[in-house]
Amino acid sequence: MSEGGRHHRPIARTADFFDALASGTDPELLREAADRAATLLVRGARESNDSAVADRLVHLADTEGIEAIAEVWSGSAPDSLAGCLWRLYLLRSWVYADPAAVAREFEAGRGAAQVARVVAGVADPPGPDELRSMIDSVLRGIAAGDFADVLFRAAAFARVVATGRAALPGTSDDGVRRMLGLAEQLETAGHVELERGLG
């Protein structure tokens, strides 16, 4: 901060972008800032036509940290841009944290959820590398494609995994319900995006 208390660098260009948003004490201001950031990321990325922007979007959780993203977006409604971004980055972080387990669950569910498997667009056979590649291509779609398609693909992926969890022994009902709930939230948000656009 310079003399006079004014910033000379735009907050969005600093490494602690999300920390700066989350440091305020007014929850309403934080919510508004989170919504603005989500809108800029989703709507601005689509207008940029820049592949570097797509790559930065994919790796946002890596550079800023999933905890920082959670602090800003995790309390947002599931049918908001901020809430959708939180769910997409949470899904990516989970795939990257345990790709072998995710591949096992996806494999177990793909036979019973054929349509969702096709919509998700995972290579066959769905190994850990293929699942990481799929989730990154879904997030790249934020900048390169239709956001509703991004949400539908992520929802289909989560639905196949939920089906797989239900089929595998030793999986808790709670784990199945959580993944199915995520799939339904993303799918509902996709329909809202098509009908009137998420805010």
C-alpha cells in the first residue's frame, strides 16, 4: 500500500487475490465480491478467446489454493456462478487427490449409467490419467465453450461416480448421497444457465 492508503496494483493480479477478498469483515461485501469475481471469471473468460486464460482457469485452485477458493465461494448458492465454480473446483481437487479411487468408482458406475458416461466424455478405459484429463477439459470449457455444457458434463461425471459408489462394497450411503447431490446441483444449475443465465 502506498502513501495515502491507495493500492497501485490491481488486486486481481496479486498472488493473494482470494485472501484479499476474504479478509473483509462484512459477510455481505464478501458475498458481493465473490459473486463479482465468479462473474468475471466465467463471463470474462468466454469473451477473451485466449487459450492462456483457459489454462489459468484450470489451474486456479493450484495457484490460489482450494482453501482460499472455499473461503470465498463455498457458502454461495448452488445455482449461482460462484456456487458452481466452487463445486467444479472441489470436484477437480478430489479427482487430483485420489485419481485411482475415482477411476475405480467411475468404472463401477459406467455400465449402469451409460448416458451419463457418454456425456461426461471420459476416455475408455477410464484410468487415473484419463480422469484428470477429463476434469481439466471440463474446466477448460469455462473459457472455450458454453458454461451450461460444462455444468452438464461435470454433473454427468458425478452421477456415474455416485452410481459406482452405490455398486461398490464398503461405500457409505452418505458418500453416495453427497455425490448424487452434487450431480443434481450441477445439472439444475446447467438448466438455469440455459433458461436465464446464472448470476
